[in-house]
Amino acid sequence: MSSNALAKALDVLEAFQNSSGALTVKDVAELNDETQSSVQRSIYTLETLGYLEREEAGKRYVPGRACLRPVYGYLRNNRFLETATPYLIDLSERFATRADLTVLEGTDIVYLSRIPSRDELLNLSPLGRRWPAIHTASGRAILAAMKDDERDEVLSASSFSKTTPHSLTTLESIVRAIEDIKKSGYSYQSEEVLLGAASVGAAIVGTNGEVQGAIILGGAVEAFQDIDQRHILGNAVKQAARAIGAYI
């Protein structure tokens, strides 16, 4: 497969990232601004390799089970995830809430791991789920810990459209939030990503001084409304983030 063909095949897989269901060849072509004939060739190759599967009707496609192979390889060989997992488990058990590990990719945060609370649904933010970094506790924590020029690059590329009615939508408001994080060492957001949900987060900085990701505690808004409790949770994620960073 040529590099151009490989790039087009990966673009086809990316089209399913934000889709709510199966896609036709026409759907993928429109999403990727490609001709149907070009997309059809990529889909045929991906289907042959098991990375796409047809639905029973025969004209619509969904990601195939072969997509799990590189995911497994990535996670199995991820030292960052291996190091952070015991701390995620400890936080989740101590505070009876979910603990997440995220990384920044472009202008989004991506979930690497989740330790759920006992009474929480598992489908809110599954592995690989993406959210705009500027609206998340983990994303803002990462931005606050980044070098100025790197942070400015992410902010300039970000879309300030609302994820929910509560999302901050101006550069000025995001910058103020980032400055607050620098002072406290942890971030906080309430209902900016999901209605009824809030979280606190802290950036994980490695021994080389580079930001590796962020750890967060999240749950129902009510669990974070008390300022003293929020401070306790914020300090807990801050301490965990520092401990993880010392090993990577």
C-alpha cells in the first residue's frame, strides 16, 4: 500500500470517530471531501483486512474488530498508563468517584483509562473519547502546565463553540481559568462538557519537564459544590499527578 493510499485509508477510519452509527460509501466521501470511487477502494481494502465490517443490509459499514489490535498494542506498551493506573485505583477507592487518565492530542483531550465509581454508568466517556481541551478540567490543567508558546498554539487552533450551555466560549475566560489553575495547582469545571457532571484535574509533568497528560476525579455536580470538599479532591489529584510524574 502506497503512503497516499494508506493516508486515505486512515482518513476513512477517522470518519467513524464522530459518527453516531454506520456509514455508507457516500457518507464517508462527503465527510472526507473525496470521490466515492476513491473511498470505495479504501473501504474494500479495510474490509478485506477486517478494519471495517458491513452491517446486515450490506451497504453500511462500521469499524471492525481488527481495529482493536493496534489499540491493545498501544495500551499494553504504554508505560505512562502502567505507571498511572495504581494511582487512579487509589483515588477512585478513597473518594468513591471515578478517576480518569487523559492526554492532549491536537486541541482535544483523549481518555486513556477510567476507573469508574461503583454506581456510575460506564458509557459516559469510554476509552478513546475526545472532548475539546479548553472545556475540560484535564485539558485546562495540561494547558496551564505547558510552555507559553505551546499553549498559545493550542488556543489559537481551538474552536470556542459551546459543548454545553455552560461552556466558556471566549479566549479571555479560558486564559483567566488557566491563570487560576497556575495558582491552585489543579483545575475545576462544572457542566462544561456534560450536563450534571463536574471534575477536578491536575497535569502530569514528567522528569524531563514535559507535560505527559492529566489525571482527574469526576462525578455528579453535587459532589463538587462544597468548596472545602473540592479543595480536598483538587489537592488529591495534584499530589497523585506529582507522584506519577516522578516516575516518567
